[in-house]
Amino acid sequence: MIPAYAKLTSHLFDDLIQEALLSIGKPISDMTRDDKIEFIRILHMQGAFLVTKASTRICSLLGISKYTLYSYINLIISETEANKI
């Protein structure tokens, strides 16, 4: 039996994905590299990657490798830190 908190976390994660998709305003199949980075930025800023297996799920959804995902996340972090200065 799946614990109730796991179901809740899954639903919250699904909601975060839907919100990010609405923010981008186009289907995943039409997303450019910049759109995917923005999609990941939205999820990252909302803490979505704290959810277990989130990176695997996002990679599958966007059709990218984990290496690419982490490259995008590093880019997002670098840009965020540069804007703080």
C-alpha cells in the first residue's frame, strides 16, 4: 500500500509540472532549448527537484538526458547567483 504522503507528493509534483507548462504556453514537443530551461527554472525555483525521482521524471518528460538536465540547472544557478551581485 502506498502511503498517503507519497500520493500527496505525487499530486503536488504533477501540479507543479502543469503550472510550469502553463507558464511556458506551448506543448513540450514545440519547446525550444530556452523554453526547456525556463520550464526547469520554474520547477527549480518551486523546489520540485527536492521530490524523489523528480529529475528522472523531468528528463523523460522533456526527452533530455540527466547530463543535460543538470547542465541546465547549473546554468540556472549561475545566472541566479550572477543576478544577486
